[in-house]
Amino acid sequence: MKYQVNNTTLHIVDEGKHSPTLLFLHFWGGSSRTWTEVAGLLSDRYRTIRYDHRGWGESDKPDNGYDIKTLASDALALIAQLNLDSFVLVGHSMGGKVAQYVAARQPKGLRKLILVAPSPATPTIFPQEALNNMMNAYTTEAGINKTIDQVFQAGNINSTIRIRTIEDMKKHSKASRISWPNIALSEDASEGLSNINVPTLIIAGEKDVVDTPARLEHEVKDRIPGSSMVTIPQVGHLMMLQAPEPVAAFIDSFAKQ
């Protein structure tokens, strides 16, 4: 299914029909398929919507628009087009940073916010060598596999999901690949975090070395009023692929509280 927002065509997957709607945002390198297993465990009880950010998957790949404000504008425009009047926003990593920016705008219909290993809204500053490595990580299959195993600590995903994830990491443009480390990662998107007025859950991975539980506690939980945090043992940054059942269980429990 295709939707036109901000002069960009986005590919979305819309399943289930029960309220509230769960709207999923994926990570840098992911797609709507990143959430396939988790959404599949929930779509009998919720409407689940997942989409490919601009520059990824089956969505358009323009030369610009990969800053947090524009990615959030895409999400807000899609929410408006879909007439979502009661929804839970679920964001992972880059999608988590976008989700925080969206929630800080207090969109009508937002009921809860769930952040899965989110990149903090505050700037993340890496040495230039590390940024260069990130910008080139998805240019070869060897680099992708190394990223999955060593950076994302997700070497235990099954072979079918691994093949799909590698395909997703290849489905990008140069602009979408380099803009996260070059632009959006270091952006300060924290203005308004203290205004988030919906229940917020942060889900951390015990083995995550990208956004560690300690960092999420300090940089995310402490900045969002009334937020709570849980940690899933023995998983890294791609927990929705490594352990979809506990991720879905936490989402389900929090959404229906």
C-alpha cells in the first residue's frame, strides 16, 4: 500500500482492525519488515501499521529530507492521512528518536509511546573514524554481516530473518545511508521532551552496545516525565528480530493498561 506525504511516496503495511492502532517506526537500515514478527503477534488484537521511512525499503528515495524534523513530518502527515484517532507510537533506534520528536508535538490521538532501544533525542557524538565506518557499513554484504554480529549484537537471529534483514539494509540510497551518521544522529531533537504527556515505556536490550540500558536510563527515561523502563535479557540492538515474543508481550501489556 502506498501513501503520498510531503511529495514522497511511502510504502506501508496495514494489518488488523482493533483499536488502538500500533504505529511502528524502524531503525536506520530497517524497513516495515523489521516489525513483521512483532506485528504478527499483535495484529489479532490491534490494528498494526508499519512503513518504510523515506530512503528505505519500497519507499521513495529522495536526495534530502533525512533530518529528524522531516522524518517526523512524514510520520505526522501519515497519521493525518490515515485518520488515526487513537494510536500507540512504537519507535526503534532511529525510529525511536523520530518518535520522541513526534510525541513532543503532542499529536491528537496519541495515547502512548513505546521506545525500543531508542536513539536518544539528545545528540550522539562519535569520533570521525566511527562515523566513517557507519557510513560504509551497508556498502558490502561483509560489512552488513559484521554490523549485525558485532555492532548490533544480533548474531543469534535465525537464517531466514538474517537474509531478509541483509536485503533491507541494501535497499537504501546514498543519501539515506549517510544522512543518519552525518546529520540526524548528532541532531538535538530534545526540545519539548518534558511536554510529552502520554504514558511512555522504554524497552532496552541487556546486551545492546549501541544504546545501552545505562544510557537509555540517563538520556531518555530521565528526560520524559513519568516514563518507565524494562530490560530484556540476552538481546542486543535488534531485539524485535532476536526475541519478538517478549517485545510483543511488553507492547501488548503496556498498550492495554
